Amino acid sequence: MTILLVEDEMLIASDTQRELEEEGYTVSMTTSGLKAIAFVKDRAAEIDLILMDINLGRGMDGTEAARAILDEFDIPILFLSSYTDRGTLEKTQNISSYGFVVKSAGTPVLLASVRMAINLHGLLQELRKPETGMKWEDDVESLMRPAALSESEERVLNAEEDLRSALAQKDVLVREMRHRIKNSLAVVSGLLALEAENLDHSGCREVMRKTRTRILSISSIYDLLNQSTDPSSVDLSALAVRLGDSLTKSHSELGRRFVLKTDLPDARLDAQRAFPLAFILNELITNALKHAYPTGGNGGEIRLVLRKNEEKIVLRVEDDGVGLPEGVDPKTAGTTGLSLVRILAEQIDAVCVFSSEGGTKVSLEMPV
């Protein structure tokens, strides 16, 4: 069985691909609606199921791509999304899909949904075949006759009513979910801190510390989403300040004093891009704090600068340290942090430019 996975978040896509391939599926991946349509037109006969993310960043979303594909091909589509709000669910209405899977539901739910979608599509293909001896006119006439609702149809109607009731409480449920996720992240961070205290190897402790800061960067976004009146976007300036403050304080505790200076006018960013951007900021600020200043020094100044116009957002992370080491190319460096920066910058359609004059300066430019 071959599955086409349409997912713009690279890390999630790689993880999902691995889970499906471990179950014996062959998985191809594309990162946008237009690429998915082109792939299907070229290789439709090979595809048994399409796993379609609804929110695909800028441009065509998953529902638009699904409609375009279903206009020409009879391939089952199973939608994926991180969001369960009414607006996201309404996008899938009137599209002949085989369900909707929340990304956080876990591997068993995803695999069961995939199997169910493939099996259901096979059954529907069998049902579409006309019975022996039945004329097409008879088939149409039988479809036009009114019939009593079957038990399965009644169950569907009841399920739809239950869904409407659940959606009426969506705001409370979503906020509660975010609160629990934030608490869970805090527990994981605390466990890592405890484990780090029991490690003798300084390299292992450093890995634990880096992992904790990455977890806390995600937690910061959930905090801002809970405080926001608009759950679909994040205050970008507040996010940058929160991450900068947290990281400079944690590194100052190591015996050096770092000063955070900001020039961050008000700007908002959609929640989908806020998560990868938080990771990028975490890595860039951490790199500056760790590598820009010689060991034993007194620290230095970290600057965060934001500029926005009608077309683009530019976010800069600057330091007044020693600059990039000679011979190091951030575009090809194999460290985990810079690899994450490159992958996630591509994911949010951002261009990342490094310079090394009077310290290291990193400019991250992305479309509004």
C-alpha cells in the first residue's frame, strides 16, 4: 500500500513517515497543495491513500488541494490537522474525505484511521459496481426513491449532533488542552533537570540543558496563546522578549552577565509559524550566548530587532562577541542547532542570512 503524505512541517512529516513505514506502508511526501496535485497527476495509479494536512502554510491549503484532486481522481483522502476549532472542521465539509485525524491523537489512532479509510474506499468501489442484470435506468430510479434512514445513517446523524454540541464548547476545551500541554511540558522539563543533576559527564548535562530550553520555547507559545484573544496568532514581540529573557538569565547564572536589548514593535504571527520560529529563536540566541563570548569572560549584549512592512517580517538576532569562527559556514554546519534552523526556516518560507562584523548578526526574513 502506498500513501502520499502532504505535510509542510518537516519534522512532523519525517516522524509520520517513519511510523507508517514501520507498519509496512510505502510513503511519498510533498510539502504543499500544488506539489501534491502535480504528484497525483503524475502517479495517481500508485497511490492508495492521501494523508492531507489542512493547514499547509502560505498558498493553497489542504482542502483546496483535496477538491482539485477529487475533481479528477478517485483516491481516498484522510485529513490531518493540529487544530480542532470550528473553522478548521468547516473547511472539510462538502469534501468527500474519509475522516479527520488530530495530529496529537497518537500513532495507534492514525494507523487505525488509515486502515479504516483504505478498507472503506474498497467497499465503496464494490458498491458502485452495478448488480448483474440491472440496467442503469433502474439503478438511478432506485436511488431516487425515498427510503427510511438505515441504522448506520441514524448513527451518523446522532454523531453530527454530538459534534455540534462539542464545538459549542470548543474555546473552553482548547484552552484547557493548551493548559494541560503546558503543564506536561513543565513536568518533562523538571524531570530533565533532575536527571541532569545526577550526570557526571559535562557533555551529557549540556545536552539535557539544550533539550530543556527547546521544551521551554514551546511552552512559551502555549502561554501566549492562552493569554491571547485571538487563538490563531501569537504576539511575536512578546514571544521574542520572553525567550530572550529566559535564555539570557539562565546563561548569566553560569557566572557571566548578559544584557538583552530589544527593538520590537508590535507584530503578530500565525500560530502555525510561531512554533518553528520559537525553535529558531531559541537556537540562535543560545548559540550567541554559548559561542560569541570567550570562556571566563564577563558576558555581553544580545540584541533582538524586529521590522515589519506590508510584505515581509525581518527579525534579527545580534551579539557583540567574537563573530563566527573562521571556516564555519552556517549553511552547511552539521550541528543539531544550525540544522534545525535551516530545516525550520525552509518550513516557514524564511531566508536566514548570517554575517560576522562586530559580532555575529543573523537576519531572518519571512513573508507576512
